[in-house]
Amino acid sequence: MYVSRPQPLIAGNWKMNGVGASLGEAYMIAGGLGDTTARVAICPPATLVQRLAEVLADSAVLVGGQDCHAEEAGAFTGDVSAAQLADAGAALVILGHSERRAGHGETDELVARKVSAALRAGLEPIICVGETLDQRKGGQALAVVTGQVRGSLPAELADKRFSVAYEPVWAIGTGLTPTTPEIEEVHRAIRATLTSMFGAAGSGVAILYGGSVKPSNAAEILHADEVGGALVGGASLKAADFLGIIQAV
Ligand code: 13P
């Protein structure tokens, strides 16, 4: 069982950005890690997973996918399985990102099946949750987020390493971030939900924050109560910015 205080995780989500020429940024990130105590991961588009894994083979930086199919294999044109990501060199996979929930109709139930598929392939899931602006304005943020945690995390995670990423939808790519007390309130609610679901093991899960994290706000966010790392979009595309965030751990 994984119970000790989690090692911070800083994961970059490149989304649908990057071609072969972008691998140079990853190379610079690997070379600039210094003596960070954080685990660092880059999740490129599926087309780059294998090449990135080759570039980072001798470094401490892990490679992750951004999604996987819930089934092991079959007639699912355009999809990628967890086993294929693992075979290409991924160690982690982001699941349930709000851009998948909104743009591809992913439900908690589907996300939970994808998490199970990832675990079967030996991948470490990063499971995303987060409320919309309307939900926050309506006072539903905590109910929405804890509901997503309960619905998207299958029981077999109990003895596995995984993280939960709190990404308020309204903070993604907007330059807006919640206040530190707002982040802490949601992270504490996620922690309480994890310990109620998984007992003591729930205290060992890193709870990441994501949404407009940049070098200038990273230190305050990363030192907030119950924040165990960051899931970084735009600022992970440039080595200098991503390294600035890693150095703020
Ligand atoms: P930004 O850091 O670009 O706001 O994106 C956050 C995100 O969605 C990471 O998964």
C-alpha cells in the first residue's frame, strides 16, 4: 500500500501541440532539472510518445499519454490503447481531462473504465476533475469535484500509485486561477474523499493543481495545503517556463 506523503509530481500536458522539432524543448527540460525533489513527466501527443521516450531514455523525466481507450484492442479507428502507450515508452497517462469530458462526451463511468485499462497495462493514471465556471458560481464546485472523484476512480486503484489533478475548467488556458484558499478548499475535499474511498492509502495520493500554472504563480500554488504538484498546459511547451515551475517545488 502506498501511504507515505507523496513525492510531488510536475506533469506537462502538451495537448495537440508539438511535432518532431519540439523534442528539443524536452531535451532542454531533462538537462535543466538540477536537483529537484519532484517527479517530472511530459505528456506529448500520441505521435511523439515513442520518440520522446527515446530522447528521455537516460533522463529522470517520465513520458505519459493524454488519453487511452477503455478496451485492450480492436476495431476502434483512431484510438490508442493503454498497452500501446506502454509499448511506446509511456509510464503514465492523463485520463478524464475536461477537454475529453467536454469535447468527447467522456463520463465518469467511461473514465473509470479507462483508468482500469491503464492499470492493466501498468500505466500510472493522472485522473482529472474540475468544475465549470457556472458550477462554481452556483456553489456546486465541491459537490461536482468530489462526485467526479467518486465516479472516476475504480476500486482497484487502492494499491496502485496514481494522482488526481484538480483543474477548474474556467482556469484552463485563461490566465485565471482560483485564490489559494479556494484551491486548498477543493484539495482538502478531494483528500477527504480519497481517504474515505481508500482508507490510509488515500493520504499517499498526490493531488495536483492544473489551470494557468506559470513560473510566476507556481511557488504559491505548489506550497498550498494539500497541493502535491501541478499539471501544466501552455507553460510546459517551453523549457524555460516548465523548468521555472519545477524549480518552484
Ligand atoms: P494551461 O496550463 O494551459 O491552463 O492548461 C492546463 C491543463 O489543462 C493541463 O492539463
